[in-house]
Amino acid sequence: MLNAFQKFKKDEAGAVTVDWVVLTAAVVGLATALVIELRAGSSGVTENTETFLRNQEVGNIGATE
């Protein structure tokens, strides 16, 4: 029984899995934060573009009178 415990203690196969889980969680967290920041920053640009386009007059371009 003691031999089996020592063998289990020396086995590091599961440690790699834990490292990958932590690394993946960190990447997902950073990506989520990035998307939130990009959405917040782009809303002002979207509103300014909408205002600009609404104030434009649509006419006959190139029409002769």
C-alpha cells in the first residue's frame, strides 16, 4: 500500500492537464475582457457614424437640370 502511494505521488501525468486547464481558462478570460472593451469602445464610433449618416441629404448624384 505504501509503495502504491509513493508511485502515485511521483506520477506527474495529471499535472500537465491541470496546467492546460488553467492556461485555457486564462485565455478565455482575457478574450472575454477584450471583447467587452472593444464593444464599449466601438459604441461611440457607431453613434457618431449614425448621426453623420442621418444628417446627409440624399439626392440625384450626377443628374442634370
